[in-house]
Amino acid sequence: MRGVNDVILNPETASNDLRLASPQRIVDWALESARRPIITTNFGPYSAVLLHMVTRACPQIPVIWADSGYNTRYTYLHAEQMIERLKLNIQVYNPLQSAARRNATMGLPEVDDPRHELFTEQVKLEPMRRAMAEAEPDVWLTGIRREQTEHRKSLDIVTQDKRGGLVKVAPVFHWSEAQMQAYLDEHDLPNETRYFDPTKVLDNRECGLHTRRIA
């Protein structure tokens, strides 16, 4: 099977090669030839699945969390639980402006408010760009799944920056919610269902991390 370094030639072929592979095998494939792999998380629903898969294969992999500052109490408690249980090499990136200051000057704009794009840039996209600039990854492991949004149906297990750089690998891309839950049950992992993302608001809406160039 082709390695990550060969993806530049054809990410579509790589995705086809991996179509019947298990998520754990996809993780192993991605890590085998990666020089600077990272995994991102939001500690939201089913996030423990990929964190568990990846860190048992590579315990010291940098785990990047762009914390908007607007997570629920339950999400923060879940994050602390997972950081401790999986001994995550967590790298937290916060917005340059505090939530309190932003609330005073902008508030929390609705998705149809023209200011929502600026809000998303400040709390999600800029922190992630900063993280990517510092980490300089060649492989980005992400927990996105095909069934989550219409846009994600147009993606695949392996995608790549159009400039031929960063390779994005989604090991659980073809898994259903039922399969994700089964994995949690099998490994006695907690779930976080009270997660709220102010940049999305709606579950089937994109925040921009997977529709815009980040690195």
C-alpha cells in the first residue's frame, strides 16, 4: 500500500486503497511515514474514539485543541478527564482576545449576523492557523465523518492541500454514529453530548476548518 509520502501523486487513489481498511489500520498507515503528525480535537461528541485510536499507536503525538473559550462546563470537564486518562500531549490554542472582552464589544452574533464571520475567524480559524504554523505538520489526523454534513460528503479518507503539502487523514470517515458508539462501549470511553460550538450552532453547519485553507 502506498505511504503518506506518495499521496502527493494521487490522494484519491490512497482513499480507494484504504476504503475497506479499519480505522485503526488507517491510523497506523498515516503514522508509518509521517514526520510531524498531529491530531486535532474539540472534545465534542465521539471525539474520544479517534483520540483513543491515535494515542495508543503514538502516545506522544501533539493533540491540538483550538479552545474557543465558549465551551460548556461539561465539555471542559470531559476534556480534563480525557487529557488525564489518555495522557494526552495537549496543545491548547486560545483566541487572542478573551471571551469576556469579546462579549462586551461584540456579544455572541447569530449565524445570519454579518459579524459572525469575524467571530468565527477570531475564536476558531486564527487559533488553528497559529497552531498549524507552530506545529508545521505533514499529516493531520481528523475525526470528521462523511455523514456529518453535506460538504463532508464531498471529501474522502485522504485529502491534500492543493499546493501538494499537508495531508489530511480521516480514519473514521465512513463510520456511522452507531459504530462510533460501539467503539466507546467496547473501550469504556466517555462521550460528551452537551458540546456547543458557537461558530456552527447547527450540527450540520461547517465552521470553516474543513472548507478553508488553514495551513
